[in-house]
Amino acid sequence: QFTMQTQKELVSLHERGGIMNIDVLSFGRLAHRIFEEVGEADTPVLDDTGKSLVLQKVALNMKEQLPVLGGHLHKQGYIHEVKSAISEFMQYGIGPEDMPKLIEYSHKRGALVHKLKDLALLYQGFWDYIQGKFITTEETLSVLCRSLSKSKLIGGSVVVFDGFTGFTPIQNRVIREIMRLSEETIVSLALGEGENPYQMDGEQRLFHLTKKTVRDLKKL
């Protein structure tokens, strides 16, 4: 809806009431556009509902192996929470092979260790099930990174990032590739009235920017 609103505003601002060479895209829509162009759209993409259904099937098959989570999986919304956790892992580049490190790191935190062990089993089962059949929405950005260099859409274009408050690691990889291929990359940031971007004022401040961050943004 935000992209549609932005398109509407651009159309209303244009003197002829229309736009021909401007696309307003989310990361997901950009991925679909590139895949259609370069032929990467063969593997079905698993959305949130699909992930929940796959997890439900996987969980039923290994219920006896899940001493902590197994007794709660029948509760309304529980599978959704497990799906959200796995989605977060994917967005931040944490694969099933990394779960033992998380478990070891949390060994002093009691119940968390046992929950992570169950979650690791579910994550591995989910991963094994979808391999070769589907890719998740989180994986599309990894595929996008590999496909951008084949696209004629990005080369020579001006790309503007607007309305974001932060980026995940995989989104940062996409941005780096776009910066390498595009003619110009612009990142706009919102600052509150009276805010000084050069003033150190605590990490919890939403609009906190260091001098190094500002220098890096100027280089974009």
C-alpha cells in the first residue's frame, strides 16, 4: 500500500499527470520484476501461509522429538510464532547449521536452551522439506543478488531508497549490488525538527547518526 500511495503522489505531482520511466517497488516486487526479466521465476515462492502449513506438517511428524514446543503446537497462533522466528533467522543469515552456536551461547539461560533445541529441529525439518521444491520470500533476496548483474533494468538507472528506518543484512547485500550496477543510488533519511545528525545522543534515539554514517551516506 505504501508503494501505491507513493505512485499516486508522483502521478499527482507530475505536470502531465502520469509517469512512464519511474517504478515504485518494494524489495519483494523488485525481485519479481528482475526474475521475470532474467528468467529466475521457475521455483515457486513460499509465502507466510505456505510456511505455516509446511511447519505444521513437519511439527506433526516430529512431535515426540519436541519436549518443550511439542505440547504447544496445537495452540492457536503458536505455529505462526515459530514461523516468525524462522523467518527472522533467514532474514539475518542464520541457517540451520548455525543453531548449535546459538544453543551453546544460551547454555546458561535455562528454558531458552531447550526451546532453541526444539526450534533447531523444526528449522532443519522445514529446510529439508522445501529444498528443491520452494524458495521462501526471504531467500528471494539472495537469488536477487545473483540475478541483478544480468538485468538491464538496474544498469544506468537512478535508484532511490525512501521511507526505510533500517535494513536487514540480506537487504544490505542487495543495496551494495545495486550501488555497483546503477548510475546513481540515493538514500533519503527523515530527521525530526531540531535534530542534529552529528550529535551523539544515545543508541536508542531513532534518528541517531554518527559522523561516519553521514560521511558514508554522502558517498552514496
